[in-house]
Amino acid sequence: MTQIDFLIWVTSWQNPILNALAAVFTFMGDEEFYFLVLPFVYWCFSKAIGFRLAYIFLVSIYVNAFVKINTGLPRPVGVEGINSIFVSSAEVGSHYPYDSFPSGHAQGSTTLWGYLAYVVNKPWFWVVSVVLIFCISYTRLYAGLHWPLDVVAGILIGIIVLVVGIRISQAVSQVPSWLQWLLAFGFPLLLLVLFRESEGVKYSGFLFGAGVAYLLELRYVQMNLRTAVWKKAIAFLIGMDGIIALQTGLKIILPTYLMSDFLRYAVVGIWGIGLAPWVFVKVGLYPTDLDLGTPPGHKTAEA
């Protein structure tokens, strides 16, 4: 059975009920979903886990976009016999429809849920994560938006980036602060030079802003996440409003150049990782370890 025959068979099962379920899993692999989950983990669960998750995830998506654009393989959209739905979820890339390999939904979900499963490290959560990765990935076949090889490659690349990312993040946490600062500045700029397409510029910008802001937050803010749930809910809403305002406002203010995208995403990274926690502390939603005399950069249990 060829890939075309397989997709013709898979898409033949489309019906209103399964389409509704597939729409949910499609959203769970969209950028909007990640923009909800990543800040939630950082602002409401754990700063260290949230930052590492966001950084590894963005590197994974960077790698995905880099491979997509440099392979330039066409999607199955429009192939006779294959009925494609949710096409708008595939049109976000700058090189659509020549951006099929590998699947971003498969790779992104593998990175996100794989890292969370690694952190939680409970059998039931591993099962949930594997099921979600499978469902999100399979939905791309059901929707007729990717070839089977795209999905398999996305999962495999996601696993590789995840394993390498975890090992590097553990090593970086042990190096001197001056080297951490050098990496925070240098690594995103290296990525920017290597991949000058729109996606590469945006992801490099976010990594730049997030890396610098995280080191500044550790030294000058030290938000402590031990607070009431209702305060966390308010903080999350404030933080998300800030992200939306910056994304929308900076698009209007800044000229439409690639480096404007770098700056815009860098500012969003700075807000999410550094400025938002500073606001949360200043308005009394979160305490700060500075009031407890904790040394700068000290890793608390909830950091």
C-alpha cells in the first residue's frame, strides 16, 4: 500500500463526529494552544520546568521549520482521492504547501508532552502523554494534511531534540553564570544566522528574549510560586493579556521587516519570562524570595 492509498483509506473515514474530535486534537497541536500551555507551566507551576520546556520546545519547532523549508516537500492537499480538512492549520507556514516534512504537530506534541511526562514521571501520565501524541499525530493523517512519513519523522525528530535538550539543559544549569549569559546571547544569534527565513527569525527572537529575561528574573525578581490558586488565575489572565497586546500592538508599530519579527518575539519572550513575573510580584499576586533574603539565582523548590 502506497502513502497515497493509505491516506485515501484514512480520509475515507471522515464524518461529523470524528471531525469534531479531530478538531480538538488539531487545536492541541496549533500555536495558539502552545501559547496557553507554556506560560501556564512557567507562571503557575514551576519557573525552571516552564523555562526549560519553553526553550526546548522552541528549539524543536525551529528545527522543524528549518527542515520543512530546506526539504520543501509538498503536502497531500489537492491530491486526487485525498480529502483534506482543517487546511487553515497547515497554512501558517511561509512556504505552504511545500512544507510537509516533517509534521510540526507530531514533533511539537512529542516535545511538549514528552518533556512533561519526563518531569512528572508517573506511569499514568506517560500513558496519557503517549495517547495524546498518537492522537494529535494521527489526526494529521486523518485530516489529509501530511504523509505518513512526515508524521513518523516528526515524532522521531521530536524525541531526539527532547533527549538532547534535556541533557544540555542539565549541563547548562551547572556552568558559571558568565557562561549562561554568553549562551543566552550567543545561541539565539547563531540560530538567527543559520536560518534567516521568517520562522527562524521569530523563534530566534523569542529564545533571545526568554533567555536573557530568565537570568534577569533569577537575580532581580525571584518570583515565588507559593500563592493562592485564585491569584495564579489572575496572574495568568494578566500575563496572557500582555502577550496578546504585545503581539498585536507591535505588529502595528513596527515596520514589516524580518528583524522587526525578531524584535517583536524577543519582547514577547522578555514579557513572558521576566516582566510578567515582575508585575505579578509588584501587584502582590506572588511573593518574592528577595524578601526572604534568598541569594540571587538560588533555585527554590518552586523555581
